[in-house]
Amino acid sequence: MKAIKYLAFLSSLMMGVSACQPDLMDTSPYNAIGSTNMWTSTNLATLAVNGVYNTFLQSSGEVENSVTGGNYLGLEAHLFAALDPTVSPRNNWSSTLNLLNGNATPSNTEFSRAWKQHYEGISRANDVIDNVETVPGMDPKLCAQYKAEAKFLRAYFYYRLNCLYRGVPLYLKSTPVSEFTKPRNTEAEVWEAIVADLTDVINEPNLPGRYVAGDANYGRVTKGAAYALRGKTYLWMKEYKLAEDDLKEVGKLGFDLFQGEYKDLFKEANEQSPEMIFSIQCYEQDGYGNQMPFKYGSRVTWPGGWNDFYGDTDFIDTYETKEGKPFNWDDYIPGYSKMSAKERSVYFLRDGLNSGNGNFGSGNYKSLKTKMQDYGADFSKYLDQGNEARIRKVYEDRDPRLMQTYITPYSTYLGAPAGAGGEEYTYTLRWPFIQNDIAAPFDLRTDTKKLYHYLVRKFVFEGKEHLDRGFSPVDVPLIRYADVLLSLAEALNEQNKTPEAVTYVNMVRQRAGIALLNSNSYTQVAGQDDMRNRIRREKRWELACEGTLYFDELRWGTWYEVKLYEGAGLKECWGQNVVTWTKNGDHYTKWPIPATERQLNTSLTQNDGWVD
């Protein structure tokens, strides 16, 4: 039993948590039980604290279910992941496309949703901080613990807001709706407020360093989480020595890398491993679980994923070989890079198209060959028997995290199609696609079966390991120890302590099963600038598809170069563009203050480049 998940679930039922003011910050965190009545007993106060955590799973009246699934996890894991370089949304997924197509405006709902949901969490946290000490008969130690937890959560919500908007109003006391009239604080002032809150959390003696797996309090805030978040805040502030000191403390508290295979880290059995520092606690109940299997999964993911998001083709080409050599297509298929995208699609075709061995429905393999010839595939390069093995080798030689994060061409996936009585079958990602979910050839079916994309494997159900695509019980990591190690390496490298930084990157690479830095000619670090780029690439490979990288790209100032470079977009595996992303000015790295908030609070100034 995951106690905090049940507490969050039960507290939402008892309090009737809802977003009752769709155009305003929700400053009334409780409904069925009034806010002023929450502070009359320890049990009610506990529900109030759990209600702050519940913000991560809270439904929002503004959220379109078809876009994000109706809860914070839709925003967290999908919108933010689709904005980092590791994931591409499909061409009809509306929310993220405003930013990627270059036509975003302050009226777009993704901006108002992020503002609203984070401020709802802040309002709930303020209520706890201001009132928990008034609860009659409450154990002073528990009271202090709860106050520290609320301060961490307030700091976390402000951290995300400041990353996105770069300066927002600071409300550090419970505030009536009529008094939400403050102007924006500066970015620096918000970072300082976050540091102050996290310093109080770290200094609280009644807060544990970490909880071990199985503890009834697992999932609650710890000192380890506070050190990690303060360290990440110091990176934004360019206070690298302070960041180094904080990030080193996390390991001293007992956090460590998961020592199994990378892919197993993202299964329910290992969600309480020492690597997980702070995670959204998910429960296998509609509205209280994560929706990654639904949004990342394919049509044969139980019971039917939508694959709204794919692996980004250009990003996947960045994964090194196992020896640490930069990947080059021409090393595997000479002349590949000089061919047009449509010509080189030939290398991704299934075996047997020349010999015509195989029939399906009213068609046959010869018709598939004709289709691909008409498309532009260069059949002079085709191997009738061996085409599949040749392309599979391209991925099998690479960093193992690649095939553990994505479903690559001719790799397999254990699925359970909804219309087949829930039986499990092993599918292969072949092209061109032949549909038969319950008989040979068991091609992996997607919602875009006329296009050939990389699919996401990470977080996606295998077989029938869980009940429903829409409420996975697997916790979603917001901060994990691999991120801390790579952030620590960055803090050290920025202080010209590059040799020490190598040590921490190598801890992550060793777990991944890839050659260590400075172990051969390919991995030799050539100074601070080279190391900086290596750390950034390592973070992308390690944290792909988790929805946290976008904030690092904003901090590094690299978002345009990794997401909106010339020619960027949703592509088929061989590089043919399906949708091209568009850069529109230099202002997209700071989100606009939502138009609705500026109408309600005229003191809010807009970020440069945005027009209401």
C-alpha cells in the first residue's frame, strides 16, 4: 500500500477539491470542508497538507481532456516533455504546437493552465504555513514537519513558475482573491524567496533526510529533496559553489543510483529505489495516476494508447555508440547522409519485398514494394533478406538507453490489444505496416500507421501489467539522483573543476553501460567547454521523455538550438519532415503572462515580445 497515494486520494474525496474559478488563481483550496475549519484537529490538518501534494494530480476546469488527460500530470509529463529535444508531438496535438509552430499568444491555454495550477499549489501551501501551528493539541514535531513540507512545495511551485515566466508575484501569506493585485517580483527576488523557503526546510530538525522504501511516509518531502531543489535553484542563480555544496549533501543522506537496468527504474517495482528523490505519487485510480502509457503508448498498448508523442528523430541520432563514439549513419550505411530522406527510406523496409514472399488480406508484398518505389525509396540499395538486420544493427550498437527509452525499427514490444480479449503478443516495429493484431506478422500498430516514427518505450505498459492506460500507478520522478549527479558535474565544471566533474558523469555512464569519459580517444574530455557540452548531452540521454529537461534547456539558453533549429520538426525515422517547427522571434524562451491574469490584475506587466 502506498500510504500517501491513498491519503491524497481520500483527502480529495473528503474535501471535494476542485477548480471552481476557471479564470482566477484558485485561492480556496478546500470546498466541502471550509479552509477555516481545517485547523480544528490534527486529522483535518493532515488532510490539508495532503491537499497541497494533491495539486500534482488535481483536475482543472480549463484542461481539455483530449489534450492533457485532465490533470497536472498531463501538463507535467506531456507538454513539458514535448518541448524538450527528446519528444515530438504528433501533428494534430494542439497545445504544444502553439509554441513549436510559432503562433503562440498570451491567450493560449497552456500558459494560463501552468500559471493557475502552480498558484493553486502555492495558495494551499500558504494556508498550511499560516495555520498549522494553531491546531489544538497537535504534536509540535508533526506540526513543524508539515510546515516544512508546505514550504518545500511552495518553493517547488515558485521554482517552476520562475523558470517559465522569469519573475512572478510573490504571495507568501494566505491572500483573499480580492487582494491578488501585486505586480511581478523580479526573477532574482523569486529565486531568493525559493532559497529562503528551502533553507528553512533544510534547517528543520523534524524533517528526515530521506524515507526508505516501504515507509508509510514515502513520497513526502525530505531534506534530500530540499537540498536537491536548492542546488538546482543555485544553478539558475549561477552560484556554482553553493550548488556544489547542496548537491553533494544529497548523496550523504543515502540517495544513490538504482543499480538494476536503466529501463527497470521506470517500473512500479522500483519507484521507491534510492534514486527517487521527489516523485509525483500515483495511484491506480482514474484521475490519480499518470497517463504516460496512454499518450506515449501505441494502439497495442493495453487497452489502446494514442501515441500522441514520438521519439524525436534528430535527437535519437545524437546517441553515441557503446564505445562513446559520436554516431554517424555513414559508418553503418556508407553514403546514407548524401541520399534524400525518401531515397534512404529503403533501409527501413521489411525483408521480402523483392521476392514477394507474403500475402495479407487482399494485398501482397509486391504491392508494398510498388508503394515504396512510388514514394521514392532507392531499391538499388535494398536487401531482400537482411534489410531488417542491417537497420537493427544501427541501434543495437548504441548507448543501451536508446533502445530502453524508445521502440526503434525492428525492435519488439510486448503488447495487449484491446480488441483481442486482452491476450499478450510480441509485436515488431516494421515498415510498411501490415495490420493483424492477433496473428502473424504482428506488426506494431500506431495511430499514424501511414507514417513510420520512433515510439516511446519508457513508462509504457508491457502486456497487461496494469489495469488501464489512463491511470498508471507508476510514480513520476520530478527529481532523481542521476539528475543530481549531472547537475553536480555542471556546478563543478563551471568552477573549472572539470576532472572532478568527470567522476560524477561517469557514475551515470557506468550504470547505463557506456564507455566512461577519458577511457578512450572518443571519450577524452578536451577542457571545460567540451565537458559542458558532454554534460548537457548526458542529461538529455538520461532524462529523456520525463518532462524535466525543458527547464534545463531554458536555463542553459539552448532551447532554440535543440528544438527550433532550421529544419526541426516531427520526422519519420529516415528524416522526412511531417511537420516543421517554426521559430518566431527570440521571446519564446520566456512564457507570456496569461492574458486572463493581466485582465484580472492590471499591475502585471508583460514579457518582452508578447502582445496580448
